[in-house]
Amino acid sequence: MKLQNLFKIQAERNKSLDILPNLDEYKLNARKLLALNVRVGALANATKCFKYWEDEEVIHRDNILTRYISTLSCILTVGIDKKYTDIESVETRPNEYCLSDQFLNLYVDINDLLVSSSKDHYITLMEDFLSIGHTIGFSEQEIIDNFNSLY
């Protein structure tokens, strides 16, 4: 997936945010990574992939897509803040892991980025996140179109 346009759109959106004035750079970055973890959790919750018991709960694809785009927005913001916007594209590819394992791997990716921030860790995070989209059944064009229209 090509990222340049997504980075540009997200950077413009970020300019309109009113950031709390009492936050220093460390606190702001910590909250952004916490926000990313929260959004990943909300997305996992929407998919119900964590359930190991039977029930009749309905899964709403539109809700999952909205949460997916929200999480993508957060990941792009982290990349912008870390100045990784020169990444042209990342590959989306099928993943052999079940969806719950993919979410657990995503948390590891976020932790890796927190502990040892690098462009390689960011690329892995983005690839693994896009792989989740593929597993859920979102096409690249569907993700791009919804990113452009929902925000």
C-alpha cells in the first residue's frame, strides 16, 4: 500500500487538533502510543476474535471498518511524529496466523517501537496492521476510500 498520500492527509488533519498545552513532548508521545494501544483493543473488540465461548453476538463489518480506519490514523500519526514519512509504501500480504494472534503480534510491534524506535519497527507495525485488514477482508482500495471519507 502506498503511504505518501495517507501521511499527507493525516498530517493536515493533525494540524487541526487542539493539543493540551500542559503536555511536554514525552507525555504527548506516551499518550499517542497509549491511544494506539486503546484503538487496537477497540478494533479487536469489534471483531470479537478474542472470544473462546459460543454466543450469538452479531459482528458489524461497518463498525470494524470505522475502528480500523481510526487505528490506521493513529499509526500514521506515530509515523509522522517519528519522521518516518519518507516510507513510500509497505506490502500487504496474507497472514497465516489467526486474527487473535495477529492482534497479539501488533501489541508486540507497538512495544518494540516504544522500547527501540526505528523505521524498521514502524514498517513492521504497518505491515502487520495492514495484514489484519487483509485477514478481515478489507481491500486496499476500500481502506484508502474510507480513510479519505471518514475523516
